[in-house]
Amino acid sequence: MLSVFIIIFREVFEISLIVSIVLAATKELPGRNKAVGIGFISGIIISAIIAKFADKISDMADGAGQDLLIALLLAIAVVMVGYTVIWMAKHSKDLASKIKKTTEEVAMQKASIYALSTIIATALIRELTEIMLFTYGVVVSTSLSGAAVIYGVISGLFVGILVGVLFYQGLLKFQSKYIFKVTSFLLILLAAGMASKIPNFLASAGYLTEYSSPLWDSSKLLSERSIAGTILSNVVGYTDKPSLMQLVFFIVTFGALFGASRIKRV
Amino acid sequence: MKRFLLLFLLANVAFAAEDQVIELSIRDHKFYPEVITAKAGSKIKLLVKNEDNSVEEFESFDLKRERIIPAKSSAKVVVGPLKAGEYKFFGEFHEDTAQGILKVE
């Protein structure tokens, strides 16, 4: 039962970190709760569908279908976070004001809501499919009683979500204490971190395997397996053995989003 | 004779650049074999066959790979080119028993 709890908690914890950051960063965005709700529901439904068709997806592209799917989910999330960051930068004044919005602005707001939903949904899909497949596997093959499995899953979910809530509240406190807004910056780091994971999944499928050897090994300083390492890994894509390709993906994404959010235009 | 030597040399170059293929099985939540070896410098195709009735996730922090392998299925995971060393991998859903090492020379 403990092993069930640990695995479920780990996966839920990873989702919680990402969701907390997105929620904290978009607190001022109108319609953000609705967006998150849509994201959660669609994420859960799509995860269930993918879990059901795991065999077929794994068989696709000579066994690499799964890797390509995850790489695609990450890429979509990066684009959606980028869109949200740029939208927030463009409308920072509007968000503060109470002036009635034009129809164009309302449409743009709707688009930003869907972008948020997509970020949440892709994060959920990446981890939930694992959780569902794992839980099904445990139920099918183990000597654990159904009750023990259910208890493990529920407690893993509960503690994972609880940690996420605490992280979220911590982020809000941190933001209100400091004058400069960390919101967009956090999102940009999140997007760059997610982008830096894409090369691993492409390489696993046999694509883009160049420049994949680690440039350094900082696992003695901070191991990716440690709690702090896991947090940093999910928040900014920290890896203790980064490859040149990963660094390139990170820097390009960071530069593009940081630059785009700084452009002062109409 | 000279032509034969040239062909022989070219053949060696071709083999050196070719991908290595290593087969690995998961049975009763354990890897068989637990230790696999490969050469440094060229890509490695790991063919992981899950012979169990339950899903497993092949994962490695050292190799930076994670792949869910449904019951009674196989997965092809590409790693490398790698430098010499030992790279640990495990089955995330049964970490206490599913542990393995890839030794690269």
C-alpha cells in the first residue's frame, strides 16, 4: 500500500507544482477559474482515453509513439504558456483597470482562457496517464486488496494536492511581499523548463540524438532525485546532467518569451 | 589484395558507426539480465520486453528516459551515444525489485 501511495503522490506532486505556478501567476486574469476547470475536466477525460489506448500509442512509430506524444504535449504547453505571458504583458494595464472591454478584447480574453486550459490539460495528461496505467496494473496483478489500493491512491492524491495548495499559497505570499511581479517571470521559466525536456523524449524515439551527452554532472550538488531537485525539475526544468541540446532549447525559449513580453507595442 | 583491404577497412568503419541493439526483459518485476554492456560512442537501441501481466515504466535518471511499457508489450528506447561509465535504470512501478545497470565501455 505504501508503494502505491508513494508513486501516486510523486506524480500528483509534479502536477501540483505546475498547476500551482500557473494559478499563482494568473491570479489577476479574468475567467481564470473557469479556464482551470475546463483544463482539469478535459485533462482527465483525455487521460482516460489515452490510458485505454496505451497499447496502440506505444506501437505507433515503431514503439516511439509515446515519446512523440509527450514531446508534442510539452511543445503545446510551451506555446500556450508563451501566449499567456505575451497576452499578460500586453494587457497589464487593462487587467488593472475596470474600463469596459471592447469586443476584440473580450475575444482575446477568451483565447487566453483556452490557452490556460490547454496548459493545465497538457500537464494533467502527461502525469495522469501514468497514474491511471499504474493503478490499473496494480489492481490487475497484485495481491493487495482492492481497499488497500484505493486507500493508497486516495491518500496519494490527497497529500499531493495538499502540497500543491501549500506551494500555491507560498507563491502568493512571496509575490505580495515583493514589489516586482514574479508572475510572468515564473511562467517564462516554466515554459523554458518544459521546452528543455523535449530533447530527451525526441532522443528516446531516435530523433535529434546529437549533442545529447551531459555537459556537466551536478548530482553531488543537487540530485534530480531529491525533493528539492524534483521541485526545481518541474518548476524550471532543472536537470543534474544537462545536454547542449537541452540548454539550447531552454535558452531559445527563455529568450524568445522574455523578449516578446518586453516589446512595447499597441 | 589492396581492394580487399580497403573494403575490409570500410566495413569496420560502417560497423563502428552502427547502432548497438540490446535486448532486455521484464519478468516478475525484475530485469533480465540485470547488467547489460555496451560500447561508448555509438547509439544504443534498448529493446525492452515486458513479459509480465502488468504495466511497467522503464525509467532512468542517468539515461534521462522514461517509457511506459504495457503488459505483454515491447518498447524500443534509444540512448546515447554515451561516454564510458555505469548508468542505472529501474522499473518505476516496482522499484524495489526492478533495478538494472548499463555498463558502457
